[in-house]
Amino acid sequence: MGVLTVAGTMALAVAVVALIARYVPGMTLPVVATAALAPYLMLAAPLAMIPLAVSGSWIAVAVAGAVTVATVAVQLPWYTRGRAEPLPPSFAWYRPTCATGGPTHKPSSE
């Protein structure tokens, strides 16, 4: 095994662990940290294809390509969803006043 194969395999392992961490319940700090960093760590999958292709590990390149497709399928909806609907006026008033410890009822306009 060459250095490029080891480097590509390690990068691929990081991307797979990040992809899995998105779906594992966060019970410990390392799992939560990995899930939080997952969008950035998943970028290792397409980057792993380069050293694996140079070293000629074609099966590993195919696996890295499949992980890249899975990563895009998981992350793309976060960037392509439409905008959220605006809150109705009553909720738009309620949210900031509760956050600041304001009144618990809407003041009358009398």
C-alpha cells in the first residue's frame, strides 16, 4: 500500500464517519461534535478520490464516488429548500417579547 492509498483511505473514512454521525443520536460530546462538523468533514469524500485515482485503487475510487453521491443527497436539501413562511402577526409579536421577558399577554390597543 502506498502513501496515496493510505491518505485517500483515511480521508474516505473521515467522510464516512461524518455521514454516519448525522444519523446517530448525540449521546456523547464526540458524537455531537462530529455531527456538527459533518458538513465540512464530508468534503473529504470527493477529495479522497484524487489520491485514490492517482494510486490506481479503482474500487476505492468507486466507493469514494458513492459516498460523494450520498453526501450530496444528504446535504443538498439544506441548500435548495424554499424560504420559510413568515410568521403570522400574533406570533411575530409573541416571540420577541417572550425572549426578552416582556409581558405574557398582548397589550390592548385602547
